[in-house]
Amino acid sequence: MKTYGLIGYPLGHSFSKQYFTEKFERENILAEYLNFEIADITQLPQVLTEHPHLTGFNVTIPYKEQILPYLHEITPIAQAIGAVNVVKVCRREREIKLIGYNSDIVGFRESLRPLLKPHHTQALVLGSGGASKAVCEALKELHIAYRIVSRQERENSLQYNDLSQELISRYPLIINTTPVGMFPHIEETPPIPYEGISTAHILYDLVYNPSETQFIKIGKTRGCTVLNGTHMLHLQAEEAWRFWHSTNI
């Protein structure tokens, strides 16, 4: 039986195991999906050794960037993003080859596309981690200019204390790529001046647990379009399945 799985830490918030287990049952696929909650990325070789039928796995926080040195090949788009969330495991006798992909970009781009209107030409991306990198690459493909907002001082990015009501009003698309507001810390919200948000805005929260974060709730009270990360997850999960079974890199 083939094994697929998810590597990350912690994994209490994960959706992947349930999604793929239900997919396998629905489509009569003889396979299993396991969570590998490893406290350090250096434990990855042990996972590969202990699970000889592991064919592919997803990668989540905090390893989307840390996994790069363990990969033997990486697709050009994942290389450009600088983060991997899907890995294909190729085994030949005693040799193991790991190929890295990024399906976040497809999930985000295609879930956002139907919501866009002509005035959505500028975006604020909250966060600078692996998910943020995929979001930024997707925004480039959609020809949407963006600024990253980070807690740390970074070149060509804003910090949260740089944000004002007037600045927020000039960016009608705001994407939260951070885990702020994720279960169990459901009362937390990204520290932005929400007074600048209007009905012209889209607030997109990559968090999906809870389905309605405080960020989303505030957006609703301001009358703007809101979206959580569930649809993106479904799209990127199916893209991961395609990667695992592709004959190309």
C-alpha cells in the first residue's frame, strides 16, 4: 500500500489527512495518509527510512523553506518562490530522490481569480514566510502590484507600524499569510488599521481553522469581500496529487 503524508510542526490544525483519507475512500484508491509531526527538519531522513512505502508528502509550517537543502530536484516555479509544499519521493533500490514542488501558488491564484475586479491592482501581503512567497508569485502572474508587511525590518517591505488608515485604503486587496488567528488563538488579528477597509476591499485569510477568523469577521462588518483558505487548500491538494503522479519534474 502506498503511503502519503504531511510533514510539519505542530499538526493539530492540519486539513490534509482528512481530505486525502476521504479522497482515497471515495475514489477507491488503495493508499494511506499519515501525519508526521516532527519537531525538527533533521528528522526527515528517519521518516523516509521508517516508511519505505512513502511516495509523496505535503510540507507545512515551519518547513516549507527548511526542507530545500534535503531536495535533489526542485521545479523552476518552486525555485523562484523559494518554498516547497509538495515533495515527490522516488525510490530506486536503496537510493531515494526527493523532488520539490509548490502547489500553493495554484491554489491561491485560482481561488482568488474569480473575486477580482478591475480596481484590484494593488495588494498588501501580511507575512513573509513560505506561504507569502507563493502568494507574491501568484500576484505577479495576475499582474497585481504588492507590498509585503512584516514584523521585522526587511528590504522593500513595510512594518505593521508603517500602516495607516489612508495607506490601507489604497490597497484594496489584503492577504493574511500568517498563522495569526489560527486555532487555538482564535481571538488574535493581524495588527492593521481596519478603519481604512471599505466595500471595495477583498480580505483573504489563508487560515482555514476556524473557518471565520477575526480578520474575516471584521472584513464582513466593513462590508468587503472575504475569503478563507479552504478553497485554496482543496485546489492545492489536487495539484499535489497531480505532482505525485506526474512523469515530469
